Amino acid sequence: MILPQALTPVLSKGPGNTAIHFLGKDISYRDLLNGIGRLSYLLQKEMGAGRRVAYFGSNSAAFIPAF
């Protein structure tokens, strides 16, 4: 199961609920899913399907949509 599929049932119950609390900032399930969609679109349009992408960075909430 990929992350957007796992979030769909949660979104129907409370899309504004906090999904992530990191360094004093709350990110809602709705914002998380939107971030996943934007990143997915960008990677598909810029990189093309089937390409490998690596993530290199520190521990951050920005990593979650990339997962």
C-alpha cells in the first residue's frame, strides 16, 4: 500500500486533523496529501516514469511526502 492510499480513510474522518507535529509545526492530513500529490506530479513530469530518485537530507517532515 502506498501512502496516499493509506491516508484516504483518515481523510474522510478529519482532513484538518494533525498528521505530523514536527519542531512545533502541525501539518494536517490534507496538507500532507497535497504535498504528496505535488511531489508526485513534479517527479513524473520532470523525471519520467520508471526513473530512480534518491533523497538525501536531514531528519525532516519534508521527507514524509517523498516516502
